[in-house]
Amino acid sequence: MSWLGKLGFGFGNRANNPSASDSIAHGPDDDAPSPGREFAQFGAGCFWGLELAFQRVPGVTDTEVGYTQGVVDSPTYEDVCTGTTRHAEVVRLQYDPTQCRYDDLLNVFWDRHDPTALNRQGNDVGTQYRSGIYFYTPEQEKAARELLERQQKLLDRKIVTEILPAKKFYRAEEYHQQYLSKGGRSGFRQSAEKGCNDPIRCYG
């Protein structure tokens, strides 16, 4: 991100100049999963490590990273990094409900990050790194809220995870997709094999 972007200038300023097309960003995610599959969507800090965690889950058939819950149509990574578009970095996945329960996905989500950290995970700071569960069905919402209540009883700090309906999903730039399993910048590939429990190292 350029220094102008950090100061709130440039592409991200579109959030302060909404157009008719920006209302698209507020609409529901109207994409359709593959036959026999269901969508799920989560935000838990940087989407690279979260995606790899879900790639390893048996029953998850597809993952992609992107941006959602913002106010600007078709944002770029640079836009989102300004913090002015209000998007969250998320993983949208497809899973086979005959092989994987939604609760299994929720458990991965809770285990992967600190849900009490507001707008940050580790060294990643900004609203795009917020904790969120974005549901597609009433059943997903119910399961998410029930598990949040159970998690809260185990923690001495308040959970700040937002639980909201899934909105328009914008697929991130191709270089972000499956970033860690492809090797990232260093070429160090991390396993996406189902059931793999190797530590996930998130790097730029």
C-alpha cells in the first residue's frame, strides 16, 4: 500500500463518495455453490492462514479468499488496506454437508484466532482483520450464536466476533488465492492435505 493510501487518499476514498453501484456491496451474496455443496464464510485476521486451515478440513471442497461487508463495489486489496471501505478479509468455502458439519467449520474458526481482539490479529491491525461469521442460512446463524455463547463461557474477555448475514463477496486478487499452499513469496509450500495438523506459518 502506498503512503497516500495510508493517509486515506487514493482508491479507498471511494467510500466517502458513494455511487449507485456501491449499493451492490450491501446486497446479499447471490452466488451459488456447486450442486450438493453449501457456502460458509469467515473472517479471522489475515485470510492466508485461515484459508489453509480450511483447506485441510475433510469435506471442504473449495476455498477462496476475498472481501465482504464493505460499502464499495469491486474493491481492490489496496482499497481495503486503507480501512475506508469497511471490508473484512474473509475465506468463503464450499463444503459437503454429508462429510462435514457446519459446527466442524466453526470449531476451526474459533481455534484459529483470538475472538476477543478488536480489529486485529497479532501484528495485523485494521478493521479488515476483524473477527466475523457471515451466515447463509438461519441454521448457520443459530449454530454460530450458540457456539459463541459456549466459547464466551470459557473466556474471561468479551468476544467481539460479529455474526451477520453474508453480503456480496468480492474474490481477492489471484496471487492471494491458496497463498500459503502455493509457497507465498519465499516458495515455502505448506501442506493443504486433508487432516494435516502441521503448524501454519503465515508470512508475506
